[in-house]
Amino acid sequence: MSIPVQAVASGSAVGAGAEEGRRPTDVPAPTAANPELSSVAGADRPRRRIFSAREKLRILDETDRAAGTGAIGAILRREGLYSSALRDWRLAREAGILGGLSPVRRGPKPCETNPLAAELALARQDYAKLARRLERAEAIIDIQKKFSALLGLAPMAGDTDPEDNVPS
């Protein structure tokens, strides 16, 4: 089944001015100069609005603070929303979903720091400092023991090292 093609004579109108009952062969594209054709083609179709998480939270905060009769309705009319959208957003906020919709930085995520990590680092620094002091003190005590042994001084009472079983 083929559709007959009508020959368009030069000077005849194309589109709405064509002969009644016949299809035109040449249909111009919608342009801004011809608003009739652009509305037919759907160029100015309404688009669905998409709200970011920040906008949703802003509207929810505003409606939560709204006091008085009709205040929430006025906000909904101003924003062009239905109350069902507000209800869904509230449920999502309570479930913690809206907070997760904020944009996330790409790449490796930083590790969460342990709250005791700083305290542990300080304890390790103190331990290292005390270990150095202990080594110095033991070295000084060993030198004093050797010096007193060279001079022939008798060790003092209770001046024995239990680990070595050697009088100091």
C-alpha cells in the first residue's frame, strides 16, 4: 500500500494552507519564527523538574518551620509541588536517604581516624623517651659501679643486682 504523493506547485502554501483533505508532501521544520508549528512539534513541552538533595532539604526545612494555617500550602504552590512529594521527601529524610544523595568526591576515600590514635601516639612517644632515659641511667650506674670497684670501695648495703647475683 503506497500513499500517493501530491505535487506541490510553486507558489502554493505548504502545511495548513494546503487543499483540504490532502496531505502535503513537504512539511517545514518548526522554527522560532512560526510559533504555531513549534507548539505542534512539542518544542516547548513541559519538562519534569529534578530537585537536588540540597533543594529537597531546603524545602523540607522551610515547611518544617512554617507556622500558621496555609503556610505549607503556600510554599507548595510557590515551588509547584504536591503534598505527596513532600511526604515522600520526609520519609526519605527520616530513613537517611536524602543525606546520601549529596555529591561524593571521587577517588580513594580517607580512612576514618580512630579517636584513640592520638592518645596512642603520645603514649608511644612517652615510652620511647622513658626508654632512652632508662638506658642513660643504667649506663651511669654501670660506670659508677666500675669506678667504685677500681677505687676499692666496698659496695653499700642493698646495692646488689638481683638479676646478676653480683654485688654492685
